[in-house]
Amino acid sequence: MGASKSPPPKRKSTTLRHLFDLDSVDASVMLPPPPEPRTSSELLSSISACSAAVFTFTDPWESPTEQDLKRRQLSHILAALRSAKGSLDDAAWPPLVAMLAANLFRPLPPPAYPSLPQDLFEEDGPMMTLAPDWPHLHIVYDILAAAVAGSDAKTLRRHIDRGFLRSLLALFQSEDPRERDRLKNVYHNLYSKLAADRGFMRKQMSAVLLDHVLEADRHCGIGELLEIWGSIINGFSVPLKEEHRTFLARVLLPLHKPKPIAAYHRQLSYCVTQFVQKDAALGEVVVRGILRHWPVTNCQKEVLLLGEIEDLVESLEGNDEQLEKIAVPLCARVARSSNSTNSQVAERALYVWNSEQFVKMASQSWEQVIPGIVECVEKNLKWHWSKSVQQLTASVKKMLQEMEPELYARFLMELEHKESLMVEEERKRKMRWENLEMAAKM
């Protein structure tokens, strides 16, 4: 008998959850217990030392002992900020901001898979490029968060300028999800406190989103930026300002166009729904904007948009006037999607009819809606290759016949008459060609 084979080594998990679990371990276990806060001069000395020594963790000549020493110093600064009573002394702010800038604002590593869109970076997808200096970086982010949380708006305005905010925004390009998560929280806290700079921060975030739409550049932080925007939109007062309506029309709706929409669609849909809930009159604008960017060959994107329009209809419950305006284009779009040769798209479109609110919307315009629906239903029953799609189509047909039997029967007869005319026209066309061929042989 041959020697037994040793089991293969277990593959390290690369899921986002595993990364965040490791992050929590780094914060709670790997760091030594910080010393008690000492004098302000020693705190300034630690800040200065952390500004001077910046480690990349990629250079083999870097000393592990010095790296560990800096980590202890960063831990001491963090403990001092968290235990401080009141705001940090003004004398400590300039060197602290300089230390934060020296450690945070750095060239980001190149993407691990530059040819792949970021929507492919899922739980079981290929690994993204992680920040090699994360053992120091995550403490620096915690220091920034503690400094912002423990200071009032007046102090922050004196020491954090717009250049610092602009550099923070550029870090959303990082592929490391741990860094983007911390960055999102810090940037949102700064937005909530720096009331005088909110307009500037909104414009800068809008510029990043627009650049993603117009230049189709790879950007990993669109989802995090939209999460911040979701919180901002939730705080908009009613009636909405023209600036906010413009943002919806010129930034959020065009974000439905890029191919990697799956990477941020959940956050985008939430932002759009927030607008519609605040002003139902925007429902028609949103629907037409989404339909304008409807995909032709991207099945995954089409499934996402079908779910979004279903949620949109649900959010307009009680606004019959707006529902009547969007009923015809939405039902026509759902009907065409139900004829898709992709079974996932067709099934998702047919599942929309399970929504009571969607059926109620369609019922307000049956005369305009049913002809297209009848044609698509009958086409599926005759020609679609998927049995599950045919079964769902039969269920939709049964529901429509129970709700509007006379209308369905009338338009079914009109469809059969139309098809018979087309068959007759095809027969005549073939006869003309046969006569031409016979004449040519004579």
C-alpha cells in the first residue's frame, strides 16, 4: 500500500466578513494595552515621532521592532484622545493633523485585477488589494475618528481645511473594504459637524460620482459615498431645494448607466427612493430616468432594475395621480422583460405581478396596459423555452383573466386577428415570390 496523502492545506478565507473579523482581532487582541495618558509634552513627542516614521510594510529593510514601537505610540495617542476630558488642546491640533496627513495621504497600491470591474469583487470572488500598512493605518483612522468625535465644530473648522477634506475623499479609491468602511464613518461625522463646509463636501462627492458616470473610471468607493448620501438625503427638508432636485436628475439617475452598477445598486436605490418619498412628484422623473438607461444585453443589471422599479411603485402607495402617470411605461417595460430569453430576467419580470401595489397601479390604466401584456403573455406560452417561465406566465394570465375577463378576451381576439392578418400577408408574399420565380424561368 502506498503512503497516505496528507490533506491539502486549508485555503485562507478571503471574504469581506473574514477581513472585518480580522480587523476586530487587530483592534482588540494584537494591540498591547495602552499606557495611561501622560503629560501633553509626551503626547506631542509621540505625535511627532509618528509623523517622522512612516512604514510601508513592503520594504524588506524596515525594522519590525521600529514598526511595533510606532504601533505602541499610535496606541498611546489613541488612548490619550479617548480618555481626554473635553476637546484637545489647540497646541496639539497642528502636529496631530500633520501626523494624520503623513500617514493617511499616500499613493494607493495598484488594483489587484485592473481588467475586472469592481462588481465582481464579491464574497467568494477574487481577492482585492489590501492595505499592507493596515496594522498602523487602522489605528490612525481611529485617532482621527476620536479627534472628530471629541471636538466641537468651531475647533474642527480651525484645524481641518478643505484640502484635508479633499484628500480624505480621494482615499475612497482604496480597494481595501476595511479602509473604506472607516473612511465612510469619519467623513460622515465631519460632514455632520462642519456645517459651513457641507456645500463644498456635497459638490466634491457629486464630482466623484459624475466622473464615474462620464469617464467610466474604476472606483471602488461609489457604494460608500452613496451610503453617506443616503443619510444626507434623509435629512433634506421639504419642499426640496432646486439644488437637490438637480442632483437627483444629473447625478443619481445617470448612475444607472455604468456596467458595474451591481457594486453599488443597493445604496443607489435607497437614495432614489428617499427622494421619491419626500416628493412623490419626482416619481415620473425617476421612472423615465431609469428606463432611459435600461440595459440591452446586461441581464444582471436588468434584474436589479426590475427590483428597483417594483420598490419605487411600493414607495408611491397612496399617490394615485403619480401612479397613473408611470403605469403605461412601466407595464410596457415589465412586459417586454418577461419575454426575455434569459430565464432569470423573465422570471423576475413575472414576479413583479405578485406585488399588490403594482397590480393596483396597472388597474388604473387597463385599456392602455393590457394589449401589450396580452401579447407578451401569449408569446411566452407559445414560444418560451423555460418551463418555469411558462408556468409563471400561466399564473399571470389566470390572474388577469379573473380581474378583467372581458378586456382580456377582447384583446386576445384582436391579437389573434392581427396574427391571422400577418399569416395571410406572409402567404401572399410567398406567392408573389413564387410567381416571380416562375416568370424568370419562362
